Amino acid sequence: MLAKLIGPRYVQLAKTWLPTLSAWGAVGGVTLVYATDWRVILDYVPYINGKFKKDE
């Protein structure tokens, strides 16, 4: 269905670029976690969330 909408040439280009775009997306996500307060973001990860409990 996607090929009918945008054409087979662009579907092939998208398939070619998908690994590169996913790698850059992962790098961007890691950079976002590094540049911001990492505990704010990692508090949503279930396994890591239990490791940094505050004793209040």
C-alpha cells in the first residue's frame, strides 16, 4: 500500500536508509539522556528504577 502512495523508488530508498536512520536515532537518544538529567529519564526504565531508590 505504501508503494502505491509514494512510489516504489522511494520505498526502496527508505529501506536502504532505515538502518542508518535507526542508528542515528539511537545515538540521538543516548545523547539526550547524557545531556539532560539522566535520573529523570531512567526513572521510567523498570529495572534501573529500583537501583536508585531514595531513602526518605
